[in-house]
Amino acid sequence: MPVPSPRSFTTRATSWSREHVFVMDVLWAALWFVLLLATWPLSSASPVDSAAYLTLTVGCCAALSARRVRPLTALTALAALLAIQVLWMEHFTTLSVICVLVATYTSQTELSTWWRRAVLLVLLLGAAWAVLFIPDLVYTEDLGARVASLLSAWTTLLLFALLGTVRRHNREEVDRLREHGRLLRAKREQELRLAALGERTHIAREMHDVLAHSLNVIVAQADGGRYAARSSPESAVTALETIGRVGRESARELHRLLGVLREDGEREVSPMPGLDELPALVEEYRRTGLRVRLAQEDPPAHEVVPPPASVGLTVYRLVQQSLANALEHAGPVPVTVHLTRSPGLIVVTVTNPVGPEPRGPGERDGGHGLIGMRERIALHGGTLEAGTDGTTDLWRIRASVPWEET
């Protein structure tokens, strides 16, 4: 069985005492009560005087036990009880010394600024009144000796006031550090939540693009294969092979995306599509009946700087979503994909006929595909234009995707 170290025991005891201040003050008051009984100043006094002093002692210890839970009430009660004790006995006792010193310390640790100054002033004036104006309190009539006693009393009071001030400052600093730590933890948790939300939003965009692409291809191939089954069985078989291949590829990509959401186990890492995969994407849509023409304008070879992977993925998803939208809304129509590359910028333009049912403003601005496009491009500080070209009556998607070259 492990033996707790003295340091861990001290830490636990300190933490417990901070959480149970009233219990600690009661224990201290009980200890002081035992000390006061051990230094009993009325051993030869009458039973009435002894009972009166015992009552004062119990009252002072009770006030001391409440010094941190009700500091102002406790200090007021102590002032009244000490005044009675000094006027009655006309000399300092262990009871009066303990109560005055603890009251001085407590006033500086528990009260507000105004009350701290007021209580300290009252204590200093009370000490001056007791030393200078109560004849039998100091065993001398010499004024110089009384002034020296007063200065000694004031020095002691100010020392305990200083100790209380240091204690209050240390406690405020600890509280400030704890609050700072709490705010840092809250900020960290918020950052983690935002990061998780951003990751899930990214995954949702990826899943939407994958599903939109694969389902449109599958539906187009299924429709074409159904019509071709009677007249051209070979074309139907080709359509079924395309459906199977696209379905398997989409299943693999969805498996990868959903694997990111899992918190246990290792995540599967696979390369993301980019600009080099655009010809394969275009060829895949050509097999669905979409007449796609891909045109690229590249800068001179010495000026070619490969874009970041995130830019390549954004352009790929933009073209993929545009082709899926064209196939869904317009059918197997001619589509032109034009890429213009320059240092630090790629401009993508996708045009196609609007089809038998032109898209309205709601589809132009509110579709999930266009929203995903805008979000992707906004991450790079680019722009997206979507709508019908007034001169050609073609549906046009034009996006500018910039990046900083290093």
C-alpha cells in the first residue's frame, strides 16, 4: 500500500482548510479558549467575577469563530466585549491581546477598503485611549513610559495589519490565477469545439460532393442502360460496369470520410483528388453522356508553381459539383470546363445550356451545392459567380481561387 508523502498530505490539508473556513475558525477559537483557561487571571477572585470573566471569554471566542463568515459582526462584538473587559479589569489580559491582534489581522483580510481603514483607525485610537487614559492599565504614571508603551502597541497592531494585507493580496492573486486558468480552459474547450465543428462541416461538404457526383452518374447510367438493354445489350453491360465502379469508388471515399468521425482507432489516410485528376473526372462524366470539353491555359513552364493541395482539392470539387449539377438539371448537354492558371491564381469557368427547366434565383443562391462551393472558395479568399449569362443564355459558374506563393 503506498504511503502518502508529507507534501501530498499538506496539500490536501491546505485545500480542505480553504473549503471549510468556519470549521477551522471554530477549532482555532477552541484552542484559544483552552489557552485562556490555562492563563486564568482571576484565580483568587469571587465566583461572580470568575463567572463574568468566563462569560466574556466565551463571547470573545464565539466572535472569533465567526470572524471570516461574518467579519463585521464579529469585529463589532469583539470591540464591545473588549471595552467591557478593559474598563472592568483595568489591565490587559491574554484574552484582550489575542482578540485585538486577531481583529487587526482579520480586518485587513476580510473587509472592504473603507471598512479596513475605519477598523484600523478605531483600533489605533482604542489602544491610545487604553494606554493613556486608563490609570491602572500601565503600571507607571510617567508620560514618557506610557507614550513608549503606546508606540509599542501601535507597532504591533500595524505589523499584524501588514500581515493581513499581505495575506489578502496573496489570496487575491491566487483567485486571479485560478480565474485566469478557468478562462484558459474554457477558451481551449471552445477552440476544440469550433475545430470539431469545422471538421464536421468540411466532412459534410465532402460527403455532399461525393454523393452528388456518384448518384448523378449512377442515375444517368441506369437510365441509359435501361433504354439500351433491348437494342444494345453491350451498352447496357457497360452502363452496369460504370455503375458498379462509381459505386465502389464512392463507397471507399465515404468510408474514408466517415472514418475521420471515429474517435477510436487509427484514421485511414489517402491522397485527396486535385488538378491532375480532372481529366479522369471529365472522362467519367463523358461516359454518362455529358459532352464535356476541358480546356486549360497554363503559364510558361518557368512560371509554373504547383498550387497547395487544398487549392487543387477545391478546384476539383468545384468542377465535380458543376458537372453533377449540369447532368442533374440539364441532362446530357455540352459542357465546357475552362481553367486559367497564373501565378497565385486559378480561374475556373464552367458553362452549359440551362436545360428545359431554367434555374430560378432560389436555386441559384440557395442550393446546397452552390453553398458548399461558396464556402470552399471563401476559405481561400476567392469569389464565386453563378447564374445565367445574359449574352449566351448559358448557365455559367465562374470561380477565382487565389493562394499565396512561397
